[in-house]
Amino acid sequence: MVEQEGQHPEVLHTPSARSIRELVFGVNDGLVSVTAIVMGVTGARLTSHDIVISGLSAVTAATVSMGLGAYLSTVAENEYFLAELRREEQEVETVPDEERREVEAIYRAQGFTKEDTLRLTDHVTADHKRWIAFMMREELGILVDSMDSPWHNAWVMAVAVILGSLPPMVPYVLLSNSHTAMTVAIVLACLAAFSLGVLKARIGRGNWLRSGLQFVLVTAAAVAVGIAAGHLFRGLFQ
């Protein structure tokens, strides 16, 4: 049976799927970075009040930085997509015979017979919009309708960073004893990291236990580095 063009497993490259990717990345970044910071200032033996101020400052900086980074990277990606789209449009207009041969080569590489290749090529090249969309997808791996909104990605990333910062921050807001708060924060951060790893595995259909433990190890490394840095800097500046 002849496979119809357009039947491609591109689900993971759609804007909604990339939003999930941005969400997971943002939560993990907020969780790891803020955990490391609050562990560091706790190791430096600051009060819970000072730790909260330091943590909130870090959350604000990370939120703005990651949100703007998501915005700028999306703008750059969209500009690249549009540039490639304009190039394909120009090539279809100026060198149609060469572009048609490229379509034929793509179908031959996919294993179609000569008759099917010619028939499918005639169908694709009969409409310029379909032709350009085909070349973008098959030659460059770009879906014409896959461009994201920069502001949408920025907000998703910013909210994700804030959500990720909550597990290590909340204990310091609720508990006056900084060392007790640190213990609770470590537990909550590791639980959040494991849950995030499981979510990532469910999305990518991977091993949930391995993924969860990987996220926990990264968070544990952040805890260790943060505590060590706090003690080190406290000793240096005392």
C-alpha cells in the first residue's frame, strides 16, 4: 500500500508538545538553581528571613532570565523558519525542474516504485503551497505551521521556573528554624525532582524509575554544591 505524504510522526515537534518541553525544562531549572542557592545561604548560617530574601531574589532573576531567553530563542527560531520558507518559495519559482527532481529523489529514497514516485511527485508539485510545505518538511524537517508564539513560550517558561522554585522555598517561608526548613526543603526538592523525572518519562515513553532517579541525582548534586559553597564562602569572608 502506498503511504500518503503528510503521514509523519511529527507530534513531538508541534507547538503544544514543545510547550510541555519548555514546562519541564523550566520547572527543573527553577528547582535545581533555587535549591542550590537556598542550600548555600543556609550553609552560610543566615537566618530564615535572609534566606527567603535571597531565594526570592534568585527566583526573580531566574524567572526574568529564563523567560526572556525563551522569548529570544523562539524569535530566532521563527526567523530561521521564515528565511527557509522564503528560500523554498524562491527555488520553486526559479528552478522548478531542480526542485521537482528533489521531490522524486525523496520518494525514491523512501522506497517507492518509479510509477508511484512519478504519481506522487505530480500530485505534490501540482500545488505550490503543498509543494513548498513538502520540501520544508521532508528536506529540512520543518513544519510550515509549527512556529511558536515567543510570548507564549516566555510565559510558559517563567511560570515553570516559579513552580520549580516552590519546593525549596516554601519551608523557609513557613518555618522559622532554618536547619529544619533545610531538611524539609531537601525532601520536597527530591520528591519534586523525582515526580518531574517520571513526568518526563511518561511524555517520552521512557523508563520512569531511571528518569526519576536521574532528576533526583541532579537535585542532590545541587544540594551538595550549594551546602559546600555556603560553608566555603562563610569561611572565606568571616
